[in-house]
Amino acid sequence: MKPHSLKHLALAICTALSTSAMAASFDIHDLDSKISPCADFNGFVNAKWVAANPIPADKTRWGAFDALREQSLNTQHEIVEAAAKNADRAAAGSIEQKIGWFYRAGMDEAAIEKAGLGPIKSELDRIAALKTPQDIADYIIDEHARGLGELFMFGAGADFKNSKVQIGFAMEGGLALPTSEYYSKPEYKDLRSAYVAHVARILQLAGTSEADAKRDADRVLAFETRLAAASLTPVEGRKPENQYHFVSVADADKASPNFSWSKFLAAQHADIQGGFSLSQPKFFAEFDKMLVDVPVSHWQAYLRAHAIDGAAPYLSKAFADESFAFYKNKLNGQKQEELRWKRVLGATNRTMGMALGELYVAKAFPPESKTRAMELVKNVVAALKTRIEGLDWMSADTKKKALEKWASFLPKIGYPDKWRDWSGLQVKPDDYFGNILAAARFNHAWDVAKIGKPTDRLEWGMTPQTVNAYYNPTDNTINFPAAILQPPFFDAKADDALNYGGIGAVIGHEATHGFDDEGSQFDAQGNNVNWWSKEDREKFDARTARLVKQFDAYEALPGKHVNGQLTLGENIADLGGLNVAWDAFQIALKANPKENKKIDGYTPDQRFFLNWARVWRGSVRPERAQVMLNADPHAPTQFRAIAAPSNMPAFATSFGCKAGDSMVRGGDAQVKIW
């Protein structure tokens, strides 16, 4: 969790499928006539397709949503291949040259294999030389300065109490397993054993004897188990009060007698003025104790294992294969590794994603797409205003503040207005891991340099080639990257029903995030202050509690239910977003009556909901589903397809559903919020 975790990711990213599987128009042959839309709308729209499209061996998920991701990846692949081919004669220091050399180095398997353990040998030697708690503290400080933060995360973010200024955030971390509960619950005993075996194997690959590797692996698990006991659960981590704890540097030093925050901040070159957020005091108190009461040899085992583990995907085949075997196969159920070009492209995106985005936009996102998308945003956001104005459960004073927040929304479409400067990043054509390290240091320095400066609302936290969207409560922006502004979400040639049921609902989703259980705790300026009356907040909580109950009842795996509290923010946004998109769609129909006709036998109203369900089609491996149930704030897609429509009378009317049908929630079971 970083300060940037406040950005709500609207859509759970699925894995790729062939772009031909997803046409711009809606293919009614995918519908299953044997299933009533009033009994199981997801099954009616998606069951037939899911049955015909099993999960490929190199994926943990397979769904319609990520057809766009595959399309984006293929476009990016063309870009990086061309950049690699032309890098030597590209303009010196240009992003084309940097991306080309980075990608070329990553694809040079022979050189990477020959290097073996060499790229991290000096790091392991440094760890082996540690002798005292002060040595360990100094090592951690230096690792952060190099952008390789151990134990916790540190970066810039808007001050929760003065969002116009960027401050430093120190956030808990240090765990290899998905959440803190994996270290304590009996049901994950086998996974803990598998993790210990994995750690032992990577240590042996790096030259540790079998006996010492097993001993050290046990030490690593014990070390992380202690960190986990002081860490937040995912539900706790969503609460703003657990994400921000402002302290002066002097007070931070007093709270951590064994770790000098003043020394740490100086090493990061952070412009700390009044103080910073030591966001999880319990975690950092435990970390400080562990510096002195955990033996140095145990610290070395932990640091050595994490150094190897973090580097493994970029090292020779034996290391990469072991990383895959545990994290992707054992933990998430993936049967085969992805092709190398996709893995290297992934690394390119993690290190120079915005630079690649500049090339992506030039190739794949025409200006007219941005213009049309802005029109849809304007229409949907206007519908949200009308909904707020018409709320019968909110008082006039609170409603006034809600409308002030609405009025201060900043929509950002496609790509940044100003591109980032990459001139300080040095990339070599023949040193893959060296490039990874150089980018880590460069990106950390760029991030930390924002501390003490004004918050830039125009900055993007997601690359244009990312198939997703997000809302950021601390700057009150809604953001739609270029790659999601494609069919099936958005197509200028499609009928309004599909566009409003697709990208319209996404736009509404992101806007509603400003008023979900977390976003509603931030005001129009992005400050974490209460703008609600006590009575209105109680009414809001009562309504959201019914949504928690609805999702708690969904069984995703045998005996495993969705966590309605963990997924509450996304579920509020789905419900509000679909309602708002529906309202905007109805206005569009009245303005353009020629659209009010059946297509392929379905009315515009029906097609609106059909496209909403279509974008959630897909399946997931049980192992991956388990991880997501524990850690992901998004509910499984099959429930997102049905949950919001089942609360909307408009859906029942559109498909002729009656009281008592599964897709019709009535009385106290029906959820109405925004």
C-alpha cells in the first residue's frame, strides 16, 4: 500500500483473449436462451461464452474485459519491437532509444543466462557484511534511496489535511504473502509451507547449502509472521484514518529510537517541512523493536531472501522459473508462464510506462476519440448532479457540500496534457537488471522530489495504455486512459445503449467513487474532513450496510463468500455508476429518438444492461479467486454483472421481471444510495 493506493481502480483487470472475440456490436448468439435473464442475468449473457472459452494455460483469468488489454499489449509490442530495432540510430537520449534499449536488453536471454547470479552478487555481499542493528538500519535507508525499499514503502502523496501540498508517506509493507491473514489462519498452513520451501529453493540457487537454506527459510517465515501481526487487514487498510498519521520528524525519531527518520529522510533528499505521515504507528513500532530484538542473522536471512526474490524475474531462467512456480503457479494457479515478450513489456511498463504511453497515444488514440469521450463524461456527470439534487434522504446543508464536491470534479481523458521528462534516466542496451535498478532509483527520486511542492491535479497515476480507470479522492479527479476508450466500452459507431452501458457506466462508477464509503470522507478540495451531518452519515451508513449484506451473501467458491465490507467502495460505485449512466442514457434517447428502436430483437433499454453484463464476463482459477477474495476490493465479476441491475427497477421493467425473481430485489433488500 502506497499513498497512491487511495486511487480507486474501477475495474478488476482480467487476462487477455484474442481481440476478435470481442466485436464492437453486441453478438446476440452469445446469449443463452435456456437461462432466464430474470433468474440469472450473468448466466443469460455470459454462461455460453464462458463455457466456450476456457482459461488458457498461461492465464489465471479469462474474460471479455481484457480483450482490450490484449489489444493494447499487441500495439505496445509493435512499438517496443520497432524501438529496439531502431534504438541505435534513434536520437541520443530520446524515449524511443531508452525504451528500445531497455526492451532489447530484456529480450537478450543468452546474456541474462550467462550473467546468472552476477547482477545481485554485490547486494548479497552487502547483506552478508551486516553486523549490528545500526548496520541493518543503514542498509534499509540506503535501499530506499536506491528505490528498492525494504520493509515499508515511502513516497509522495497529497496531505490529507491540506491536499494542495505533497508530503511524504511511510506505509507498512514487507510481506511476501497476499495479506497479513495468510500468516495466521489455519486454512493457509499449506501455503505457508509452500512459501518456506520456495524461500529455501531460491536461497539454494544463490549458493546457500540445503541445510542452511531450510533454516533461513524458517527464519524468514517467522520474521514475516511477526510483521504480519502488526499489519492491517485489507478492510482496515481501506479506512482513511489508517492511511494517514502526521508526525514531526522529531516525534518520529522519538517513536523509533532504533531507526533515525531524520537520517532516512535526508538520504531520500525529501523536502520535509512540518513533518510526514508515519501512516501505521503499530507497524512501525514493531519494526523498530525488531531492529534490536531480532538476531542479525535472522535479519540477513530475510533481507537475502527478499533481495533474490525481488530480482528473480529479471535473472537467469532458474531464478525466473522458481519465482513463477510459487507466486504464479502455486499461489494463483497459473499453469504456464507468459511469453517472454509480455514479461519484458510488463517490466517496461513498470519502469517507463508513461514514456511508452507517449508513443502509444501517438499510434493508437486519435484526437476525435478524446472529444467524443469528453461529451459522454459531461453527460454522465451532469446526470449525477441531478441525482444528488433529488436525494430524499440527505439534508439541504450536506447536499450543498456534495454539490460543491461534484462541481470541483476534474475529468482527465486519454493521456496527460504534459508528458514527463525522462532525460535523467540512463539506459544501457546490454544490461537488463542494471536498467531495472537505474529506473528504480530514477523513479524514486522523481517521486520524492514532489514532497514539499504543490499538488499537480493534472498529473496522471495511470498510463494511457492501461485498460482501466480510477478516481483519486485527494485531488478529486476522474481519469480515463486511452486504452479503455475502445469497444466494447466505447465505440462511436455503436448505438448509445452500448456506449452508455459500457463506458457511460465506467464514467458514472468513477464519479460515484467521490461519494462512496471512503471517497465521501474527502471534501471538494480533497481534504479528509467531515462534511456530513451526523444524521445524514447515519442514513448513508444504513443504506451501505444493506449493500454489504447483499455481497456477503454471494458465494464465490464453495464455502467462501465475498467480503461485502472489503468490496463496499467498488459496489457503491457500480450501483451509483450504473444508475447515473441509465439516467444519462434516457436523456440521450429523448434527444435522439431515432436511437429508440430494436436492434437484433432487443430494445435500447435491454441493450444497455446487456453491455453492462458483457464487460464482466469471464472465469478465474480457484487459486486466484481465493487470493482475490482475501485481498481485492473488487467483487468477482459474475456478481458485478448482476448486483447493481438487481437493485434497479429499470432493469426489471426492461426485461419484464416480476417480484420474486432472483434479479428483482424489493423492500428492505433493495439498495438505493446515490
